[in-house]
Amino acid sequence: MKPNLLSSAASVAEAPAHDRVLTPREVRETIQVHDNTLVNWRIKGGGPPFVRLGTRRVGYPQRGFQRWLNEREVGSRAEEAVKRQRTV
């Protein structure tokens, strides 16, 4: 029998923020992207790290999602251009 990672809504709500597993909807609403964008990122890469919670369910660990956002934080367009050059 597979362990139930999210046994109840109450256990998710009570979990410390860094241990929570966000739903795709929560991620979409936070960063204002379409569901297809998240699907494409899961297929091609480039999006926040995710975990497979079942055959058709995925979640986004809060810690990984926050780290992914922090890596994309820039103070100016000039800083953004420098970061892009480093990744090429």
C-alpha cells in the first residue's frame, strides 16, 4: 500500500510553510501563469521543482518553489541581463 503523502487538508494546513506541498493551482496563482505553462515546464524543464504524488497528481514543495523564485529575483534590467549572460 502506498503511503498517503497528503493524508488530510488539516495536516497540510498544520505543516510548517517550508514543508508544505503546494498545488499546481497555488503555484499558478502565485506566479500568474497558465496551467499549460506549468505542464510545459514539467516536460521541458525550467520551472519550479515538483514531486509526483500519484499517476496524475503533482505538487510543488514550498521550499523548492521559494528557492526557484529567489534564483530569479533581480534588482534591475541590467542585473537581469548579466544573469542571463552567465547562464548562456
